[in-house]
Amino acid sequence: MCTMHAVYGILLLAFTVINEAAAAAAAAAAGPGILNTIQPDPESVPLFRALPYMTAENTTFGGLIEGAAVDHYGNFYAANYNAFKGEVGRAFRRPELFFRNRVDDGSWFNAIRFGTDRDGVQEAYIGDVVNHRVVRVRDPGSKRTFFHSETFCYHPNMLQPNDLAIAYSTRRLFLSGMRFSNNSAIGDGDLWTCDERGAARRLAIFHRTNGVEVSPDEKTLYISEAVNEDGNVVSNVIYAFDLDAQRGNIGNKRTLVDFGQLDGSASHDIDGMRTDANGDLYVTRWGAGRVAKLSATGQLLAYIGLASINEATNLEFAGPTGRELFIVGACMSDPTKGCIDRWTGPVQGHAFASLQQAYTKE
């Protein structure tokens, strides 16, 4: 790196720290449990740029790429491998098939999370949107050979599930689902939980839901909600709930952020959401070609512009240090193919950090 670039990098970092510190201070002043009304001008927050990682020319994924996930080793995974709805692939370093549904039941995998059982065996949980279930794939012996699979969690009344979140301390899953209609109604979205034995229970119904995430301290659950009117998307918000990760109960619903009020992007759907180890929330903005970074109180901290994706569907921190944010979606240049962009953040992702802690305890 030349001296001028180094100086520029230092100045940019300082600018980011100052802006994010100011945003955090404003968030603290707004107080917990309410929608932040004191927001920075969206034009004034830092705009970072992700770089292409897997392009239309070399991708191994189809245009329905989804389900971004990380394992204990920092490997990155996504669904729609080989453009097949029933396949999940590894996209880090050497792309390869991770799991394929070999039973002809029409599975459509759309969500992935990794965790560990009480014995330290690494597991992948894969949401099957058409069969109303979560498939568990296990790695007995920690040999990185996930050969054992089973239906872990199922309920016929689940809408999908579309996305997954996990409370690592209790091994409890949280599942969102949606039904797309021209005029949204309560019941077009739902939130379920599955305990570590796989028992499923519905927690709430909403308008159309999508992204779901648990905070690093496991005291807050985030879920998105969108509203359609006459076929047009007119609202996109994120709710925060107090969370009892042991029992799976939620309460004290409040609006974390309303994107219509924040930056006028109500028509752009929220898709996947992830937190970093500090508790900041990274939110895909489908159709806007960017990711929004929010504080735990809903303050806008930054945007991450995407290089090869306009319709981002999901994201996760992975890589050897757990600081590389991989964002997935259909390629702008060829929507039949799935692209991956990458941006390196200042801290580890929540999922990666939690998986390291789980292995340290074993």
C-alpha cells in the first residue's frame, strides 16, 4: 500500500469511528424500547463498498441463492448450489456440494445456520420452505463430514420457514415465514421457535415477515415485516422483542426502524439480517443494491454498497477471522446466476464468534 493510500485509509477509518460514535450517542439519548426519531442524514453516514467474490462468470450457484451461513471453521455456505433448490454448497476457497436432498420430496432450501449439540457435535440446520420443516445435518466425530441428516423440526401450520436464527446458549431456533399476496394481511407472516429437541411452537403472526436474528446477548429478537397494497410494497420495518432464550418467549414489541421514515426505502424489502459480535445489525435491502448497518437501538451507522448484486437476499460473516461479510443475491449481469460480494468489517460476526466459544467450552 502506498503512503497516500495508507493515509486515506486512516482518515476513512477515523471518519467512520467518529460518525458511528455520534450515531451511537444519539441512539443512547433516544432511549431503549422506542423508535429512534433522531437519525443522521442518510447522505452523511459512511458508504463502504463491497467487492465481487463470486461473479456470473465463475459462480456455482443459481439465481435463487439464499441462506448465507458460517461454520466453526469460517467456511461460508449458501443454498441453490448448482441452481438446484434442494442443494446447499460451500462457497469459501474451494466451492463444493455440502448437502443435497436425495429424497424426492421437492425440498426447497432457503435458510441455513450452524450450531453444536451438547456433546460438541457440529450441526447445520437447513430451512425447507415447501415442507414446513428444518433439516438437521450432523458431523459426528468432528471430521467435517456432515453425512447424517434428519427432519429436526416440523409443523404443518408453518408458512415456510424462510429464514432462521439461533440462540446458541440454549440451541433454540427461531423461524420466520411469509405468504406473498397483493394486499398483505396479518397472518401472511409468522414466527416460530423450535427447542433443542425439535418441538415447534408458534410465537406470533404478522404481515409478511422475512429476516430474523437474535442479538449476541440473546436478550433481543429482531424480525422484519413488510406490507403490500394493490401489489405494491408500501412498508418495511424491523421489530425488536425482549427475548427469553431459555423458554423461547418474546414480549415488549417495539419498532426498531421504519425504512420509509429512515431513508425513503419502504418499497425495498428487508431480506436476511445478521448481527456482529458488538450487536450491530446488518440488513439486506433487496432491490437497493446495498446493506444497511444499524445499531442495536436502530440508529443508521453506515451503508455497504454492492458490486455485482442489486437484489441481495442474505449475508453472513465468515472467513478465517470471521470478519468477512459475504452478501448473496442474483447477479445483476445475469439474474439466472447467483453472485457473492464481500466486505471486511471491523469485528467478527455474532455467529462465528459464538461457534468459537462453543468449541472452546468443549
